[in-house]
Amino acid sequence: MSILSSLNYLQDLPIAITVIDLNFKIKNQSSAWLKEFPNDFNSSSISFLEYHSIPQQVKVEVLKMTESQQITPIELEVKNHLNSWYRWKLSPSFSSENNFSGIIIIAKNITEERRERELLKKAEQVAQIGAWELDLISNKLFWTDITRIIHEVPEDYTPTLEKGINFYKAGHHRETITAIVSDSIATGDTWDTELIIITANNTEKWVRARGETEIIDGKCVRVYGTFQDIHEQKLKDIAYTRLAERLKIATKTAKIGIWEYNYTNKNLFWSDEMFDLYKIQKADFDGHKSFWDQSLHPEDREFCMQKVKEAFELKKDLEVEFRIILPNGKIRNIKSVAYTEVDIFGDAKKLVGANWDVTELIYTQLQLTKSEESMQQAFENSSVGMALIGLEGNWIDVNSSLCTSVGYSREEMIQKKIIEVTHPHDWTKDSHFIKKMHEGKLTNYTIEKRFFHKDGTIVNALLTVTTVHKVNGKLSHFIAQVIDVTAMIASENKTKSLLEITKHQNESLLNFAHIVSHNLRSHSTNLSMLTNFLKEETDNGEKVNLERMLSDASESLSETVHHLNEVVHITTNTQENLSNVNLFDSIKRVEKNILALLKEKNASCNILVEKDVIIKAVPAYLDSILLNLFTNSVKYSSQERNLEIHIKNKITNNQVTLHFSDNGQGIDLKRHGEKLFGMYKTFHNHKDAKGIGLFITKNQVEAMNGSITVHSTVNKGTTFVLTFEKA
């Protein structure tokens, strides 16, 4: 290449061009160059390497070309410090002697071009659009990077026509693309089709293939086009098509009519189902809104017109129920919903909606409302406690009867969990059944259950719980019936108590009758015999003796009658005379009364009874009981040791237990245990033993709702255990 020594013509060139010598001095430059790379040094002799705006990579290439005097031009695209892209072309310049004399440098600002290319590349990546080209002369196939990505092949993959065709799914898709390409090459026609390929990773994918041909001298020399991944969109389109088909079937089956109303020209479109709803012949339909107006019930017409007007003016969806009059005069209820369609300017143009017959639904809703109201009244006015219970064990609703039973208001009950008002001993049983209901193993159960009243008392109830399910079969909630049986149980307990008392009284009466019969018969026989002896006796001395015996027998009879009368009095009048009595004071009083007897026996009394223990007792009976226990200890004390008496008490719940122990002779319980408290039963050869004391004591204790038992060992001592009601 030969360059003239004078390069003044460069200044007028429209491109940025400069020429430098072997010392990198700028020999000449165009105006365009100065505009792109201004001279900031105020010097006419400037080194190319001193330009700050020239990228370093360009300077390096200039140095290499100069040092090696390379004659092959160099092209490179480099971005400068201002983020602008330039395409640099470095070509050698030669002197008139054809010697290497410098470098001609041309710079073209390609920033916009680069941006367009980058945007196009990004757009292709986002849209997944690749390109391809088939050179029929060389029989070579070219794919862009996006096309390789769509086929899921590596970057260095080399495609061929056969390989490209074989990516299409065998059968319909491969046969279709083969036929299309062959026809295009033969006829020069373009194509645009959607088919399925099987990628290198064996992934099935929908693609869009477009192709064009290049014809030279009537012969196709090149086929090229684009290749786009449309898999996701295609699946959506297929799903939409299927949905549309199902919707069409559904609207037909459900008798849902589709309609469109153009607000501007008042035109109305009806689907076939609309005609069936309104019982109108399609041939009679004129497509005008007035046709619909005429079918409306006169009382609903103005209301419907206003709703349609509001939908257009406010650009909002329409939802309305109205009545229509069929040609046969029958009235039907119609539900209509629609959305307002607007144009690009935001003006409402059209209503698109659906109609369906809700006559039966409205009738069913009315019946359901009546049923719900009836059920609610039955729920609220029931004399039995009723409740709706949530799956988490919370009260959803309770009626007034249940509130009355437990003493809480409705608001208070709903705030509480069921466990809060349930007796703890009953909760395990209740939760066991609830768990089975959750598992679907049980639909109802009935149990006896105790609730806590608001005042802390126990409410006895008969609880019945039943499951309620949703339409889909899932558990919704529970219905509970709570029958308050507190009064009934109290009455039942009272009846049992009365029966027990009656049974006890009967047993006592029978025992008493036996005693009276036996004892009076003995006295009667004795008196009868003595009287007969007295009548027949002639000896005055013997008569005196018989009269003395007769007097003794009479006194014995009188004593027996007195004892029997005392037993009757104890049995019949005790409950009316019960009062609060200090147990300690009573013991000390009796001890004081027999102090002389105790001193005579050299006895010691260890009284460990609390001073403030109050019991329910008849004072005279309590004194009699204690006196009998004290005197028995004295009577039957051991001759081998001094008498020791130990008295202590224990309080349990509402009961006071008294332990009265001594170290006397003891009783052989194996021999006498069963008849220990019998009338006229004695167990020791004591001159004062009559066998009436323990019998009366037992009757007195039991008459005061107490009990008496005994523990004894011969020659060691005896302990009487008595129980009384705590006051």
C-alpha cells in the first residue's frame, strides 16, 4: 500500500482516521477524529500513545505492529473509559519507496450497534428464539447458541441435516418436518409450524420452527429461519383449549347461558343455552337488548336496567338476580353475573356474562332457612341442655338450659374450654371417645359425666355427643345433649339411704322382737312357775322365800322392760336431738365423774384429743358411751398391772375417729366377736356384768350416724374405734 507524503485530504473524510509514523507521532487526522478524540495538549506534535481516551489494548496492538512492521491489517472492538465501544482498524502505511513508514488508524463508534446487538441477543434469550441456516451447496447446517440450548446440546456440538431432523419426535412430528423441508426446497415456500422435539437430555419439548428459502437461478441454495422454545406457552394453550371444551360441556350440562351485550349499538348475543333458559325459539331472536327487556318481570325491569347502567358507568362487574316470565306464563328466577369489557381508552364497551336458573335453589334455600330457624328454636327452647362443640374442644354455642344447669351465661360458656368445666376424673373418659370420633371410629356416645357449677358444686349429667359432617364428608363439629340428673341422683341417693335405714330398722326391729320374745318369755315362765309354787306351798317359811324370789323376778322384769324402752327411745328420737358437742370437754367431764373409781384402780388416763374438735351428737348419749367405755376399762382391768387408758382422735374429711384403748384383760374375738355387741352378752365372770352396756353403746353410736368397731387381744388390752360426724 502506498501513501502520499501529503495527507491533507484526510481532514475532509467523514470518518475518524489518523496516520502515525514510526515514532508514534500523528502525521495527519480527520476532523471527525478530532471530534472523537480531542487534542488536550495544545501541541501540534502529539504522540498517539499520549492520548488518554485511546484504550490501552489499542496502544498495545499499535506497538506490536510497529515493532514487527506487520503488514496484515488488524481489527478489534474495544470499550474505552467512557463506556463507549469502537471498532479499530490498524493498517500499515508505506513510503514512496514502499517501506513500512507508519500506521493508518480508523476508529468507528459502534456503541449503539453493540447495544442493539446485546438487546437482540437478550431478547432472543428471553424469547428463547434461536436461528439456523442450511447451506445446500456445502450441505452444512449452522445453529446459533440459543438453538443449541433449546436442543440441550453442548456449545461445540456440530449439527447436520439428518441429526436435526432426528431430534423431532418419531412419528407424526418427524414425518411432518421432513415433508415441510422437502416441499420448501422444491417449491421455495416458507413455513411456520409447531412440533415436538426430543432433546439430547431426552426432554420432550414443543418448538416453533419457521423457515425461508434463497433461490438463485431457479434453484434453492440456502434454507434458513428461526427456532423458538414454546413449550410452556403451548402447554398453557393446550390446557386452555381443554378447559374451554370442558367449560362448554359444563355450561351445556348445567344449562348455563352465555351472553354478550354491546352498550354502543345495543346488540345482544345469546348462546344456545340462553334460548333454552328463556324457552324462546332462536328464529324469533332479533339480537336487540329490547328482546331481553320484554322477558323481564315488570317488577324487576327497572331494577335490572339500573344495574346494567351502573356496570357500564362505573366499569364494574355485574351480579344480579331477577325474575323472567316464560312464554307459557310461568315465572323463573335467574342469576346473572358479568364482567365489563373496556377498550384501549378505558371506555366500557361490552358486558360478557352468564345466566342460570336458580328457581329450585331459591326454593331449597327458603326451605333450608325454615329448617334452620326451626332447629334454632328447638335448640334454644329445649328443656334439655344442648351445645355445639368445635373440633378443638371449644363451645361454639350453648342453649339457656345448659347455662342454667352450670350457672354460667352464654358469653361466659363460649369463652371457656370444655375441660375447664369438666370434673378431672371424667375428662379422660370423655377425651377417649372424642379421639375415636376424630378418627372416624365412632359417630356418637353417651356417658355419665360431672360438670363444675359456677359456684363450685358438682352437676351430674347424662351426656350424649353426636358427630356432624360437612358435605365433603369431613368432620365439622359435634352436637351435645346434656341432661341434668343432679336432682334425680340426689333423690336416688336419698331413696337408697332411706332403704338402707329401713333395712337397718327392720333388722333391728326383728332383732329387738327376738330379744323381747326371749327375755319376756323367760321372765313370764319364771313368774308363772313361782306363782304356782306359791299357791301350792303350805310351809310359811318356804312361802316367804318364794315371795322374796317372786319380788326379785318382778324387779328383774322391770329392769328388762326399762332396758328395752331405752333401746326404743335411742332408735326413734336421736336425729331430732343432734347438736354440736365438744368431744374433749365431754371426755374430761366423764373422767371427772368417775375419778374415784380410777384412783381406786390406780389408773392413768392419757387423753390426746384436740381441744377444739366439735362433733354432731346427743350430749346424753355421748356421755353414756364414754361412761360405758371408762367403766368397762375399770371393770375388766388386769390384776397383773395398773390400768392405763389412752384416748386420741383423728380427723378425716367430714369424719372424726376416736380411739379408746386400755391394757386390761382383753376379749377373745375369735370366740365372742360376732356377739360382742349383743344384748345380755357377757364375756368375763365379773359380778356386775349384765351384757347390756355395749349393746346400748352400739345403738347410741349408730343412732348418731356413727360406727363402733373393736380390736382386742386377750391379756393385752382392747381398743374401741368410734366414728362421729364432724360438725
